[in-house]
Amino acid sequence: MKNLLIISLLVLVAGVVSFAARRGHGQSQSKSAPAGKPAVRVSEIVAPKVSAFTSAATENANLRDELAWTFGGKQQRGWYLYDLLIGKTLDTREDILTTDFAEQLAAWQKKRGLQADGVLDEDALMAMVSQWQSNRLKDRTYATPDQLLTAPSADFYDPSRADELRQVERQTYAAYKQMIAAAVADPALKLVHTTSGELAPEEKYLKIVSSFRSREYQENLRRQSPNAGSAGLAVNSPHFTGRALDLYVGGNPVDTQDSNRAIQVNTPVYRWLVRNAERFGFRPYFYEPWHWEYVR
């Protein structure tokens, strides 16, 4: 009886060992796969690759809101207001806080001769700002009367604006009207418009807030806003050319407070401008979401 019990135990152990061996052998070879698809070896199933830019993404998450930097004599905090422009500069729609974004930023940094670590620190941000500024209108020759036309009051955010404050450089105005037609035709924007494709009188988005300004008018604005600084009312304003347009993109039309700009950069019309305005010859002034310059 004792011998029989021992033999039974040995048979049971052998069966378990054999089953484990067969199972281990099968797993080391492959997993079953649907017909027509190659089997996947277990040895090929590995843990997700850890990105070399994981720490950069973590640091960007902090710098986006906390980076201290200066522009126009004013202390700035974070770069969250420029997410869309940064993405366009890098030609990516990746989430700004991902490792993929950090990797693409590193490639851009390398081209610019910066440390290619994928971190959007002050050096990288200021290099980006420099690129944005270099893309703006370069010829700021004061407009002559024959270069200007008086746009209809219906094109303006404030239709009661005086005639002399509704002047626009002729080519700029033609490009603006082409851009508005494209925006009106985009169903995603849901702009209120007339049957002829014009913005309806009650529609405020993308209407012109300000266009050509005389030197006298600009100086009067500076006297009214003595603390505007160089980031505000420029002494050599591109508005002197008639080729700069302030467009209504939401919030308070031309308020540079961060809280107001945070509203503006998240409106559908601003996002549309970032993606499409350059097709019509317009480029932005990064600091003012409403300000666009015709550079052709």
C-alpha cells in the first residue's frame, strides 16, 4: 500500500513537470494568431520603451506656467499663451506636454544651434520669439494717401469709427476680404454672415478693430497709456503702413492682460487664424493675439 502511494505521487509530479515544460516551450515559441497573421513570439513582447525625453516633458509641464522671462520691459510668467504658435513653429499638433513634443522641440533646437534637450526654457523661448519677430512686417514706410482706401464701416468692430480711422492699405484690404471669405465658408467657425458671404452686421469676430493710424493719433494713444511700454504702443508702429490690422478675436479687443489674452488664444477664430492666416499673407505679432500684419 505504501509503495502504491509513492508510485502515484511520482506519476502526479511527472505529469505536472511535463505540462509545465510543454507550456514553457509553447510560450517561448509563439502565441496563437489569427489565420494569415504571423505568430508573435513572447520574447518579442517587451515593456514600452521609455522615452529619452520623459524628463523634458515633465520640466515643460512646469515651465509652461512658471517660466520667468522678460519682454518689452515687462516681466512675463510661463509660455502657455503661445501654445498654438509654438506648435505651428514646430509644425506639430502634438500635446505640448508630451515626450513626442519634447523630441520635436529638440530637433528644432538643434537646427537653431541650441542645446537639444527638448526643454522649452528661457533660451529656447527667446529664440522662438526672435523667429516670430523676424517674420513680421519689415518695411514700415509711412503710407501715402494713394496707397490707402477707406473701408466700409460694416467691416469694423465699431461701425461708428471715423472715416480717417477706417483706412487700410489697398492690397492688405483685398487680402483681408479673401481671408474673411474663407473663414465664413468654414462651417467649423459658424460665423454669422450675409448671403453674399460678408460678415453680418451683428457678427463681431474677425471685424477690424484698428487699421491705419497716423503718427498724431498714435502719439495721442501713447499719452493716454503712458505705461504701455515698447510691447504696447510702438513708436514706429506697423499701423503707420496701413498693412497692420487689429482683428476682434474675443474678450476685450486690445487688452494685454494675461487673463484677457488667455481668453483670446482659445477662441475658434484665433485658432483658425494661426492655422490659416499665412495663406493670405498675414503673420501675427505673438504678444497681441488680435494683431496681424500683411507681409507680402
